[in-house]
Amino acid sequence: MSSNDGQTMASNGGEIDAAAPPAPADAKPEKPKTNWWRELRAIALLIFAVLAFHSLIAKPFYIPSESMMPGLLKGDRLVVSKYPYGWSWVSPTFHILPRWQGRLFGSLPERGDIVIATHPVDGTDYIKRVIGLPGDTIQLDEGVLSINGTPVRRERMADAMIPIDENLDCPNFSDFGPTRVTGEDGRAFCRLPIFRETLPNGASYDTIDLLRSAEGDDFGPLAIPEGHVFLMGDNRDQSADSRFPADAQWKGLGGPIPWENVGGRAEFITFSLDGSSSYWNPISWFTALRGGRAGSSLHPERTGQ
């Protein structure tokens, strides 16, 4: 093509646009605008998924007291499964559903299961062990448990020696000797008398009995009505449970509770803290961990009867 042809194309407004300025070398591409509706929807879906999992499958739980010692210590964190007994009005993470009787795909707990139960009056979550089922007759005579007129097997075991820390409120009373002792390594321990119970279905677990005669050591006989379960703590002299009134003084469960109030079954310990951690000191989050507790199963041992 001749130079005259190139001049002709330029003058006729052809493919070459001599007037267009070149793009600056440091020009940045325009950032896409944030779609806030899409971001909020994603966050809402995530929150819904977490709440659904907590309400229907499993949720974490924190042990706030000594009522389930020796198996559970204050400061233990554990997993509670929601589905073993079906679902009821207490299943959602927040008790927002109206109270209704029955359960969806429901089944009764087994004797010996550790369960989370919602207090029938104030809605607080308690953790206790299932002792009696509908139709059972429960009685305690000087601390010895009987079910349907037959005393459960009860064996004196070696004392528990639990290291004393900020999360262990070791009692200073016992009919079985001193509770605060020093080990050979100079460390302070809480020495607790242990009695192993074995229920009629073979569920076996350790209990603490500090006093030979204490509130709750004599109870019943009481027949458990249909659709109810009887719950007790393993630390028998320091547990507000089905043996005690559901009032401000006793803070018990007021007798057998409706099975709809059972929110799930305790499965295993995830980790445990001794009470020395601080929110402002991340290093203490690790130094406060109790060794040897993570992964411990919370299911009772099963023995033949």
C-alpha cells in the first residue's frame, strides 16, 4: 500500500484513530463494587447452618460445677449429641419453641446415660445421669440406691486423687478421712471416697459419697410416671437433682422430669481447663489445659448381670 493510500484512510476516518490518547502505564483496573446483599446472605446461611447443626446433631457443653465428679470436673468441655433420643422443644440451641409434649423420632434414654436436661421451672441446662425410667420405683436408704425394690450393686473402690487447681473446689468434709492431702511429689490432691454402682442393665460408673448421712441419702420410694426419667448426679452429696425440690433454696429438678426436657447425650470430653487461663494472655490458654482428659468417653461401662 502506498503512502497516499495510508493518508487517504486516515483522512476518511478509517481504522486508525490518531486522536485517541495512549492508556497511562500506571492505570489501575476499577475495583468491582461489593455486593453487600450477597455477603449478608452468605453470613446468614453460615449462621443458620451452625445453629441447625447445634440444634439437630451436636453441640459443645461446659461443666460449671462439681455435681458429676469424679467423671466430670468443673472446666471440662464436652460434646453433646442431639439425635440419640429424637428431638423436642428443648433441642434448639436457644429454647425458642413453645413447650409441647412428645418427641420427634423419640426414644427413651438408657439407665446410666449422662444427659443434658432443661430445668422444668427456670430453663437452666443441667447435666446428670439417668437412674430411673418410666415405671421404675426409686428409693435411697442411707445412700444405697434401690430400683424396683432391689439394691443396686455398690462397691467401695480406691479413693480418687484429683489434683487441686483453681477449678476444683475440694470439700473440706468427709466421713472417710481427710480430703486435702499432699502427694509424694509435693502436689496438693483432693482425696475423695469412690463407690462404683452397677445398674440393672449393666451400666457401671463411679460415684462420690462423702457423708454416711446427708441430705438426699434417704429418699422415696417414688414411682416414676409415664414419660418421665429420674436423674441424679454422681457426686451424691453435692448434686441438686431429682431428689430435691425445684425451688430457690434446693435448686433441684423437683422429682422425675418429662423426657421432653432431655436435650441430648454426653459423648466425650474435648478438652479441660484448670481455671488459670486469662482472656488477655494467649499463652495461658495452653498452660491451663489439663492433661489426659481430651477424648475421654462419657458412656458408662457395660458389665454382664
